[in-house]
Amino acid sequence: MSHEQSDQERVESRADLLPEEAAVGSDDPQAQADAILAESDIREDRDVAPDTVLEHRTSDQTVTPIEPPD
């Protein structure tokens, strides 16, 4: 696979708990990651027009919020 990670790599990467998840713990981070990614994949494909291009961005690629003046 050139651009995409294998399913196992995705699960292993997602199994590293987010701070919010680590705070409450997880009995099985691997199973949790697998379920989260499966649900995400289903949502990503739903109701998408055939010619739609899905962009995948990271949080550091988002717009910096403008702070209101004092």
C-alpha cells in the first residue's frame, strides 16, 4: 500500500489512547480502536456523491481562529 496504511497499522496507531480516553481507561484499546475506525469508515462512505473528492486533513492544517478584539 503506497498512500494508505494497512488496517492493522491504522488500528495500532489509533489504539494509543487520547488523553480523554486515557483518563477513563480502556479494557481493550485494540478492540476500541477497531470499532472506532470501522464506524468512521462507514460514515465516510455514506451519502457521498460519486464524483466527490474527500480531503483528509490533520488538525495542524486547520484555520487559526480569529480572536475578538478587546
